[in-house]
Amino acid sequence: MQFRRDPEPAPDAPLRPGRRRDPAVDEAVRSAVLELLAERGWDGLSMDAVAARAKVGKASMYRRWSSRVQMVAETIAEADRGQVTVPATGTLRGDLLEVVGAMATSLNGRVGAAARAVVGVLPHEPDLAAAFREGSVEIWRDAFVQVFSAAVTRGDLDPARLGTVAGEAGPAVVMQRWLVLGRPLDDELVRDVVDGVMLPLLAPR
């Protein structure tokens, strides 16, 4: 996909062949992005502000990310990816508790605070919306798909239930609590979502 470039020009040439990216710069920039999104929101985040907070040159940033959209989308996706380890508890319930719990943990932390600032502007930022769906949203979707696929293989889940809203209902409750209601995402909610929403809806009919 194509990302929209910010108005300011890239101030430096690409990395020379053989020159490696410094992971410390990547980490500093991503930490700055998460902090600034939580503090200032999307409109308050710029390449200049990130460079100042991360204490890195804009040239280094533009060698990594062509735009603010790409930088933010990749930062949130990488943070979410670090939260997701597809479980192998041996049961559908156990796996769902792990994944829904990981989602709650992510949304409760600094990644969630940054994502909240992004979600609010998605209707007005189509490039960011597309990048967010292809990054962060797809990471969580894939985690649930792998859990459901393993359950089908074990015979714990009727494949006819896949592709229905049954699998989406649980995460939707979590997102509503987090984004709309502002209510806590705790262990009790995770259990209620799995036991009271997802498993009954996913049961064969």
C-alpha cells in the first residue's frame, strides 16, 4: 500500500548499502510516538516532536519511515505484536482466556492510550485507517484465527461456526468497554467475555 507523506521533505539520503539500522533509534522513536500520542493525540504528533522527544535526527527517522502515518501504524503494530503469543493450552477456553487477556493487557497499557488517540481520527484519516487495519487489527485477528483453527483441528469447535459474528462478539465487548464506556478491563471481564459471550456463541447448534 502507499502511505501519504507528510509535507516536510525527507532531509537525507537512504542508508548506504551494508549500513545497518540502529535498533536503539527504532526503540527511542517508537517510545516517543507512544508517549506523544497519549499526551497530545494525533494532531499534536509531528515528525519534529517525535525527533525532539526521542533525541534523534529527522534524517534517521525518514530513512525508516516515509511519513507520520507509516511511523505511527508500524509503532502500534509492533507494540501489539509484542503482546501476542498464540497460546497452546490444549483447550479452546484456555486459549481464548490467554488471547483476550493479552488484548486487555495491551489496551490497559501505554499501547492502548496511544491507540485511543489514533482510533478517534480514523474516519478522517483514510491512509491511517488502512494502515491500522492492516497492522494492529490484523495482528489480533490472526491470533484469534489461529486459536479457532487449532480448536477445529482438535474437534473442539464446529467449523460451521467460523466466519460468523460469534468469533467477533467477545473482542467487540472488550473494545466497547475500553473505548466507549471507559470501564476497567480486568480478569473478571476477560472470564465473562470468554465464558458468557464467546463460548456460548461458538458452541455447535
